[in-house]
Amino acid sequence: MAAPEATRPRSTRLAVAAVLVPPVAWVCALGLSYVVQDFACTAYASAGRNPPTALIGTAVVTLDVVLLVLTLAAGVVAWRTSRRATAGGGSPLFGFLGRLGLFLSLGFAAGIVMIAVNPLVLEVCA
Amino acid sequence: MTTDQETGPSAEQRARFAQAWARPRGLRRILMPVQHKSVGTRYMVTAFVFFFVGGLQALLMRVQLAQPEQDVLSPQTYNELFTMHGTTMMFLFAVPFLEGLAAYLLPLMLGARDMPFARYNTFNYWCYLLGGIILYSSFVVGMVPDAGWFAYVPLSGPEFADKAMDIWLFGLALAELAAIGAAIEMIVVVLAMRAPGMSLDRMPIFAWTMLCVAAMIILAFVPLLVGSLLLELDRNISTAFFDTERGGDPLLWQHLFWIFGHPEVYVMFLPGAAIISHVVPVHSRHRLVGYPFVVAAIVVTAIMSLGLWVHHMYTTGLPPVTLSFFTAASMSISVASGVQVVAWIATLWSGRPRLTVPMLFSLGFLFTFVAGGITGVMVASAPFDAQAHDTYFVVAHFHYVLIGGMLFPVLAGLFHWWPKFTGRMPSARLGTVSFWLAFVGFHLTFFPMHLSGLWGMPRRVYTYDAGLGVGVLNLLSTIGAFIFAAGLVLTAITLLGALRRGERSGPDPWGADTLEWVADSPPASANFGRIPVVTGRAPLWDRPSHDPKLERMSAAFDHAPQNVRATPFTTVLSALPNTAAVQAGPTFWPFLAAGGLALAAAGLLLESGWVLGASVLVIVGAFVAWELQNERELGAGESTEPVGGEYLVEAPGPLSPGWWGAAGAAVVLVVAVTTVAFSLLFLQVNAPVWPQGESLGLPWLSAGTGLALVLAISASWWGSRQGPLSHDAPPTARGAHLAAAVTSTFAGAVALVLAVAQWPAGGLDHTAHSYDSGVLMLVSTLALAILLGLGLTICALLARLTHTRDIRPRIMLQNAAVLWTGVLVVWAVAWAATDLMPLAVV
């Protein structure tokens, strides 16, 4: 007899990844936004040169958008995991992992948006 | 949850089982216990002793500040007291107490018999205690640290601080080592030692929280340890990390300190919140509302807390966009904290609350923490923070958060679990009085500080001008502090009095829902004769269902094994039966090893080569004896036979604790070297020229080190794949284990020589420039990592040479391969920082 879908290794890996990706993506969004913007601006200032602010701003926003898409994709996977577990009478563990992944995805996606908007409204190397 | 005991082992088997778990007696009871309840109790008692000492220091400061322009304390004494008060409360009380509570409760809550590395757990406790003693020895020698608990450079640097700062740094380093070790313990017990059936969705909130907190400790405390080391090097061998004249930057210290310091707040708050998530449902007789939301909120809070450190640095002149990134993160985290508050209120609303003493402290927490959270949102805003920074408003805010968020929950938890710890009920009447004294006293102390801060009273100053108009507010704060102290003393009297006069409680006096309430009160040494099986989120409230696979494991461990201490090891997601994890028995060596480290600190402080040399002998001797005892015990008796004929005693990979320990050590090393690399990158972008002279530029030596490390990994990994998964390997497999261990040791030794040779061959001067200092630090970190890899490989060699369990060398070699992989990452990061980063020039 085939194992229920939610207990197959691939489904398990996806369910776990959907929980782990959003926090990692948020950490990367904050860390990379800070390092790219702050360190690049500071390096140019230390060298006595004008920083390429448009390039730095674009790089930060692009990074954040990519990470936002990843986070939302994890949310979609989590939502599907949760739906399958609920609809198919599957394991409560996978229903829980799905819901947890979905909540984390929404929470961290909001966090990434709040980080990403800053270079759009403030001067990047002021 | 089922604990069927109708059929079971004979009386003789039960007696042998009890003997295997017997506690040491007499003098041995002082230095040798390793069982989690002994260690947890010691942590908690020691932490509370430090708490009362820190509280006394606070009272002395309040007496000084009761009236304007008083001279009860001199400015110097005041500086020393606020430094030691903050240091004591943060490093010697809050975190160690919570680690002690976790060490005591986690195995009981999860259905395990002990922590995964019981001897290491004890070692961590001794490190913490000796670190505290070193810190307080500063009063004995008349050199009390006075640079604040944050020790900002240059105030704490060689120019302005005497040896008191070295005492602070060494004491702190030992306490931090203990915290990091405890974090590894917590991760392993939560992920792999849960009772059969306790899948992640059935795990108690306290376990979820301590898992997140442990991860935070590893990611946040290691940078402080690294920062402490950099400062110590600047102070004693004239490196240049914080010296602006030589390419350093004092702001680097603030980054490293607050990368630790802000998560530290949540390391204290999250366990406090978890206690409330247990107390409120039990005393409301209703399940926690929104369990998945609460778990998500814990994860979000833990992760986001790692990204808030810059909000302690709003006034250091950082660019507006940088500030806005961290303002966004600071605002986001308040939403996650709010989710938990809503869950508790919903649970109270849905249940039938009882106004017991634990519930009173929980309600006190809710009120106080929400107030502190609101001022937290205020200071998370950069413009407001610029106005309130370094005033008493901030003092009021963080005491609301820390006392509201940590101390009140801890007191709720103590009254809640006291019957479990001692088998006695504390007096409800005295407990209620102590709560009201503490609650009223607390708010009388700290609420006026909001006003005195907004009216302009600066913090960390020993007195204030009468014309400032904050005399009455300060007098109120001082009166409140004494009422608060009276409440806490009465709490202690109530709890200690219950030890003798409290009513006997029975196993579950509150009608609670988690596994610790199945065990006796106080619990037996092994916690559970028969390991419980879990089939629901609230095991004592849910109707048990039967699962033959889980029941089989429970039966196999029913008062078994009897010649060796062991507990089930289960899978990470579903807690399905896996293997048996051996649990260590009492021993003296962890105490001696920790004592050796303290002796090393003393040798460095006294600048005595003899003491330092003796300490090295003690440390090496203690660790070697410790390892030999491990191997001797693991080769004995039943540890060669599967428990119940089915569950292997240790297996390769994540099926045994050692793999997790090696992976944890590798992660700690990688975090440490990444911190050093981040520090150098920070200094590089702030320096006009980097490096000042030549960069290290020794590609062949560096590549040779990397190759030797690859060989060490390959040899260990190959050796770990030889022979069957049993204890009777053929001679060829035994020979392969031996050859692999010897090859790996040789490759590690070559890597060590090549790594160390980089320093003299590079011709750099660590006092010349911060780049050179950084290279020294990176080479040293790499050398330390290689030494750890060598240590574990030599343990594998010893395992092969000393006993007949053939699976043991395989497992040890695999653990060595995991650690060597971490060392290879350390090498790669170090090489990138010394050779690649300087190439990035704008």
C-alpha cells in the first residue's frame, strides 16, 4: 500500500521547507539590505567618493523582492500542505506544519515589505 | 497519554533499574551529580542568590537617588554598583535561571529521563558558577568593574579601565560558554528525545520556546564571546580592533554587544511568556487558545529579535535608511508579541480562571508587560528614541519589559511547579501577600521613572540637581523599591517555608495537562519508570488512544535497561521510536574541567605562567579522563545489546546524541568565525585604506591547510562507513576504523601546523593595524577549530583502542567528519576575510 501523500519524503521535505524558508528569507532581507546599503555607502564615504545611490537602492529593492517572492512561494506550499492534510484526513502533524508555514510566510512577508519600502522613500546614502 | 503499568518488570528488575539511576551520596553528592534535576536546581538556586545580591545593589542605588545631591555613595561606588547590578541580573540571574528551569523541566515535560549530554550539562553549570565567583572576586581584590554592563569602548579599553575590566571579561566569558553549552543541550533534548508520539504539533509551548531560545543563544551569544575576546586582546596584547588611530572603530563593540544584547532581552522574555502559556491554561481549566498562532508568534519573535540590535544605536550617527530598516523590524516584532497576549486573554475568557498565586503573578505579568511593550514601540521609533535616549524613561521601559516579562512569569512558574519540585504546596495566603507587595512595589518604583526620564533626568549618573524637579518622583521610586524588595523576600520565605510546612501535594495538584505532572512529586531520579506514550497535545486531559508501535517502545523501556542509563531517541517530526540514547552517570571530571578553565582565567589575571601552565594540565587531564570514562561505560553491560531487542544503543547519523553535539559545535565555530569576518568587513568599509600594508597573501599555505582539512573529512567519513551496524565487526573493518582515525589525526595535525605557520610567514604585526590584528584573530580561530576537530578524532581513536563496541568508533568517526566539515567552513571564511575581502576596493 502506498504511503499517504503527507507522509512521503518529498511532501515532508516541502512541508518542512515551507516552515524554514520564511524566517531565513527575512533574516537575509534585513541582513543583506543593511550590509549592501550601509557598507556600500560607508565604503564610498570613507574613500571620499560619491556613491552610486541609484544602483545601491536598486540592488537592495531587487534583493528584497526576490526574497519576498520566495517567502510567498513558501506560503503557497504551506497552504497546499495544510489543505491536503485537512481534506484528505491526513496527519494532524502536516496540517499543523502547513498552518505554521502559512502564518510564518504572511508574518515575514509583511516584515520584508516593511524593510523594502525604505530605500524607495528615503535617500539611500544620506 | 498512556502509562499502562499492569504488566511489567519484576521487583528485582525494578531494583536494578533504580540502582542504575541512583544518586551519589555523601561528599560525592556535592561535586558529582549530573542528573538534570540536580543541575537544574543548582542553576536556579545559584541564580536566585545572585538575584538577591543584585537586588541589594539596586536598593543601595535607590537610597543614593532618594534625594537630590546626596552623597551616600561616591560617584565611583555608584558606577561600580550599576555595572555589577546590570551584569548580575542579565548574565548571572536571568539567563542562567531560565536555563536551569529548562534543564529541570524539559526532560520531564518531554518524557525523557535526562538531558542528552548530562556531564556536559554539569560542566556548563560549574562554568557559570565559577564565572560568577570570578566576577564577584572583584569586590575582594578591590577592583570592581565600573564601565557599565554594556562595557562600551573606549571606557572599557586599555586607556580608561584597569584590571577590573579583565575580571569582568573573564567572568563573563565563562558564563557565556555555559549558556552556549546549555543551548546545544536544549536543542537536542527537544528535537530528538521526546516521548514516543509527541510529534511537533503536540509539543508543549515551553519546549517550542526553549528550542527557539537555544537557537538564539547560539546565534547571539557567540558574537559577544568573540567581542569579549577582541576587547581582551586590545587590552592586553595591543591589538587594534577598537583603536581609531590604527584602523579600528569603537562602534564595532556596540555592534557586537547589541547583536547579543537585544536577542538577550527575548531570551529572557520568551521563556517567561512560555511559562504563562502553561500557567494560564491550567489555572483557567482551558486549553491554550490558538496554539499554532502562538508557536508562529514565538518563531517570529525569536527570529526578528536577531535583527533589532541597531535600535540600541539610533544616536550613534548611522544613516537614516539604516535606521529605518531596524525601525521596521522593531515595529514588526511588537505584532508577534501581541499575538501571544491575545491568545492568553482568549484563554482566560474561554476558561474558568482560578485566582491562585501563579494566576495572580500571570495577570501581573500581562498588565506590566503590555505597558512595557507600549513604551517599547515608542522607543523603537528613531525620532522619539533620540529624545529619550539615556534618560530614566529607558530605564523604566526595560524594567517593565524585563521584570514584567521575565520575573513575574518566573515567580508564577515557581509557585506553579513548586509542588512538582518539592512535593509540597506553598502557602496561598503568604503567596498572595507577596504578589501584591511585589506588584505595587514594582509599579511604584518604575512608573515614576517614565516621568523623571521625560523631564530630563539622565541615567547612569550618581545624583541629580534639585532644580530638575524630580526629587519627589525619585523618593517614590525608592519607597517602591523597598516595598518591591519586601515582596520578593516574602516570596522566598513562602517558598522555602513550604519545604518544611507545606501540605503534601501529590503528583498533580493543579489538574494540569503536561507530562511532568505524571511523574512523582518530587520526581524519581529516572523521572519515568515506564516512558509515557503521547497521543494528544494535552496528554493528561486527552483520552488516550493506542498505537502498537509507540506502546512497544514504551514497554521496551519499562524500567529498562538496568545496567546502563538510557532513554528513547525519537524522530524529529513525529517522535517515532528510533534508538536508545545512553545517559551519563555521576562523575567528578566536569567539575575539574570547569575548574581548570577558571584556573586559566586566574592565571591570565595574575599574569602567572605557572598558574596558566597548571591550568592547561588540569584541563587536558580532566577532558582525557572524562572521555576514557565515557568509553569505559559505553563498553559495559547492556550497552552492547539493543534495548528490548529492537532499539540500538546509539546508531550512526542523527540517531544518536553525539552527531547533534558535533553539528552544534560546528555551527558555533562557523558563527564565531563569521562574526570575526563581519568585524573585519565593518572595519574595512569604515577605513580609508585597507589594509595599511600588504595583505596576508600566502595562497599555498592557505590552500595546503584547506587540502589537509579535506583529507581529514574524507578519512573520517570513509572510516565511519566501514563495518556493520552491530558490535561484532570483522577485523578488516576494525583496521579500517583505526587507519581512518590515524589518517584523520595526521591530516588535522598537518592542517594545524600550516594554519599556525601563516602568522610568522605573513610577517604581519598585530599591533600595527586592525587588519593585522584581524588576521591574528582569524588564524587563532582556525587553529582552535582544528584543535577541536583533532580532539574529537583522537576520541574516535581512543574508542577504537579501548572497547569492543564496534559501532562506537564508526559513530565517533562520523561525528568527527561532521566537525571537520565545520572546520573547513571556518577555513573558507577566514581565507575570504584575510585574502579576498581586501581586494574589494571602491
